[in-house]
Amino acid sequence: MRVALDAMGGDRAPGIIVEGAIQALREYRDLEVILVGDEKKVKRELSKYRIKGLPLSIIHASQVVEMDELPTSALREKKDSSIMVAARLVKERKAQAIVSAGNTGAAMVATKVVLGTLEGIERPAIAILTPHIYGVSILTDVGANVDCKPQHLLQFAIMGNTYAKEILRIEKPKVGLLSVGKEKIKGNELTKATYDLLAKTSLNFIGNVEGRDIFNGSVDVIVCDGFIGNIVLKTGESLAETMQGMLKKEITKNFLRKLGALLSMGAYRALKKRFDYSEYGGAPLLGINGVCIITHGGAPTLAIKNALRVAGEFINHKVNAHIIEAVKREKI
Amino acid sequence: MRVALDAMGGDRAPGIIVEGAIQALREYRDLEVILVGDEKKVKRELSKYRIKGLPLSIIHASQVVEMDELPTSALREKKDSSIMVAARLVKERKAQAIVSAGNTGAAMVATKVVLGTLEGIERPAIAILTPHIYGVSILTDVGANVDCKPQHLLQFAIMGNTYAKEILRIEKPKVGLLSVGKEKIKGNELTKATYDLLAKTSLNFIGNVEGRDIFNGSVDVIVCDGFIGNIVLKTGESLAETMQGMLKKEITKNFLRKLGALLSMGAYRALKKRFDYSEYGGAPLLGINGVCIITHGGAPTLAIKNALRVAGEFINHKVNAHIIEAVKREKI
């Protein structure tokens, strides 16, 4: 498994990225990493570690798409940016996957332009794992597509279902459509039309699900357009952080509370870990003709390491081949 | 201040409703309550309390719209339902406000049909208070309108702004448009068109806000369509509950943790209270020509009491007159 890692993407690149790569290479035996970025800077970071014997190489890229740049214009001007070079490595079969903590929009546009989409898929979708009371569920799309048509949501559902089956090993994933009520008639024009399409598939479609179902474990794959998905994702992340912050503030208000918190520290740590998105590795860009895993711009080392693991799993389990089969099976 | 209280609405009506009314009447001096519903059942509940001297009356309504009924057809068939009778009391100036924990859709349709909307307002919107790290912000619409046009969102913004000024006493509320990025160009077709309209108003429009801004206190009024708002609301409520449940589970895993939790109990209670929607009273249906405050179907006594308080505040502060003025000022 050879992964092209965007060494320049993210708020703390290339330091954190290189560190994550080394940790992953030490832990995952079959992994090879190509660090794509400014050779000088990457080498300087590498010099901090003992890397002898690790399957690691560098491919130079002279440009970087910054986090706040507009993807389309940035990529037009920066043909030698790390994300473009990484995408071309996959195109030329010199790598099987891309991992990037850089500008999400740029990763999407670069992979879509260079690699194209899978047969039967019009638009790629970002899928994230979101913790619920018993485990995790998949939420897709969380940002790639803001204005969608029913057939796009149908394609997201099929791809999310394949992800759940092949990577999460759920035999018959429960697929739900994010809406404002359980009943078929509840929703907006987009979800009502999508409902009818999903009901005709061979998926285990359980109908509409609501915001509250995201965390109660009643659904494995939650389908929505990227506008809603992005807002739900950021709302959830932020609320989890805010609650933890408020609890911390309350708990340090007096001595007894502090002592109590110290004794039950393990419980807080466990909760924090459950809601730490870094634990889950990156989010796949489903539907790209190639594997691309993206992570937060502020992703820590652990997230980069886990994203490399997830990239390996997508290659190993041939997720893309399974998506193509699934789309054909549903005759869409 | 005379409020028509839907005594039959909600999962535990009329028991909880009557109890909430009595608590409110004992605490808020200027309040008068008309209990609207099955006279026999309401009287049976009232017989459990000492109510002598409380400004309380009953108006009989022979029917109830159930929680899972379709609003439009239910109201067509149930002209004598408690919510319809309550709306007519406001129409006939026998009451100034309605409070209902019943079917939200039915409350919306009944008030809209019987009372109509305020001058310049095409669609009423539900506005809720949502806790953030320093206080509360207003999120609107959270469910009344699934498919919206830009001018509807503009009207929601004006109404939310008036709510923040008159009830929350914020002098120049920061109004934000819920989207997927700060930049003007980020968003879907609806938000991009709405952005341009909001920028032309005299509101303190701070531009797009993201899911993460709901809880960080950076915005006072968050504007979105009812589909998104409803999903965000339910996601938030459910995540808060789930995190509290997970923490409880972790904390009872061993003796030391339990002891610790006992010592810092005050901190948990404070957090729970901050995220308990019952504390904030009901949600106003903004834009109705009359005051209507709705609450959760499962609302406890405290929520009913607080909803009656909020109804009183809306009457006292003449929120509707201020909305009409504000709409005129913006020349929409």
C-alpha cells in the first residue's frame, strides 16, 4: 500500500504531517509513504527522527494551496502544488491513495479533475464517522456538495453503505435519510424526492431519520446534502467541545469539586476520547477514482497516523470496486 | 396578561399542564390563565390543588389534535380542538397569547389560519433560545418552514433581531446567516441570495456563521431555514443528552469514579441545567398576529411555567408592534 501524503497541507505542516507519517510507518507494516511537498522543508523535519529502514520517500512539489484559498483558481495557478502532485502520483499509478490535511475544497477539486469519478458516480461525497452511544455511524455528505439533486443523495447512500459494509464490517447497514420527521411526508422537496428513490433500492433503507438519531445508534449510514452535513458536523464538534469546556469550568470552581474530578478523571478521559475526531482518522472522499482521505487542517499527529491507516484499509478492502458493483446492481 | 393555555396538548396533558399553570400563577402576579380543554378532565386535575383566589378559568373544548396527526386535515375535522379554541380566544380578544405543548404543526396552522400573520410577514418562524458558552443565542427558524425563499429568511432575521432586542435586551444584536463558511461566496443558492438581502438592511449583520458558532457566543441571532434549524436543534439536544449519558456510564464504572462524581455533583448539575431546554421556557412562533409560545410535547411542569412567563414577556414588551415597525423600516 503506497500512499502519497500531502506534506504541506494543514495548519502545522510539514512538522505534524511528517511526525504522523513516521508514527504510522512504525506501526503499520504494509504501508509505504511518499511525502509530497517542499523537499528542503520536509528533509529538515525528517532529520529530527531516526528513519533508517522506513519505506519513506519524498517527491518535490514547489507550491502549496493555502487553507483559505479558493480551490478552483488556486489549482489553476498552482499546477505544482503538493495536492496536485499527489493526485498525479495516483493517476500515474505511483501511489494508490492520497492523504491530505490541507484545503478540503482543493483536495476535492484536484482529485476530481486529475482522477475523475467512479463509473456511475456524478459527485464525490465526504463521509465522516460520528460517535454514538454504542459505536460509530457514517454521515455523508459533510461538505463536498451544497446544492444536490435526489440522484446525488442516492449515490451518497450507496457509497456510504459500501463504506459501512467493507470498512466497518456491518453486514446489512441501516441507511437513513436525514430529515425533520420519521414520516415519509416530512421533509423538504429534496428529501421527499430522494425518499422515493431510496425506497426502490436493495439497500436496508429505514426511512427518514432525525437529528436526534445521529447519536442514539439507530442508524449506520446517515445521508444528507453537504450543506446540512457540514453544519451538523460543525455543530456536533463544537457542542462537544463547549460542554467539555463548561464542565471543566464548573469543576474547578471549588476544592471538593476538583478533588472529585481528580478521582473520576478516567471517566472524563474516556468521554473525551469518544468525541475526539482525531481517533477516527480521516474522512474518505467517496466516489473519486482513487482513494483520498482528508483530515482537519488543525489535525494532530494522531489524526494523520489514523488517516494513513484508513487509506490502507480503503486500498486493502477494494472499496472503490465494491462501489462500482453496488451502483451497477441498483441500476442507476 | 391573559393567556389561553392549551390544556390538552402534550404527552402528559392535562396533568402536567395544569400543574405548570398553577405554579406560574403563584409566581407571576400579573398573569391570568384560561385553561382550554376537556372541562371534566381539567377540573379533575384542578381538584388536586388549592386554587382559591388564583386568576384561573376554564373554557371547554371537546376535541384534541393528537401529537402524530397531520395538522391541516386534523384542524379541518377538529374545529372544536383545544388549540383552535385557544386561537379563537385570541382572535376575539378574550386572551392575548396562546401557550401549547401540543402538536407543533397544528399550533402553527391553527394560529396562522385563525389569526393570520403580521403585516409584512409572509411566514411565521419558530425561534428557540440555545445555550452557548456565555449565555444564550436565538436560532430561527427551527421547523416551521422547510423550503424557503431569500425574503423569508430576511423576515426571520428581522423578527429574531426584534426578539433579541426586546426580550433578551441586547442593544445591537449580532445577526448571522447559518452557512458552511464565513466567506460570502460559501453557501448554497438560498444562503447566497439571502446574504445579499441581509447586507442591505440596517441590522447588525455579521455575515455567514458556521455550525461551530452556535455555541461560542459570537452571534446573537442565527438565521436558517426550518429544515436545517430543526435538524440542528435535534442534533444539539440529542448530543447533549448522549454525552451526559456516556459520562454517567463511565463514572459509575468503579468506586473511586463514583466517589469523585459525588464530590463534583454540583458541577454536573450546573451543566445539566445549562443544557436543559425546559429552563428557557417555550419557543415563540414569530410573525403570528397574536402571541403563541410552543413547547416540547414531553415538556415538564417547569417548561410550561416558563412558557407562560415568556408569553407574558411578549405581551408586555409589545414584540409584535416592534416587528411591524422593523419590517417597515427595512422597506421589504
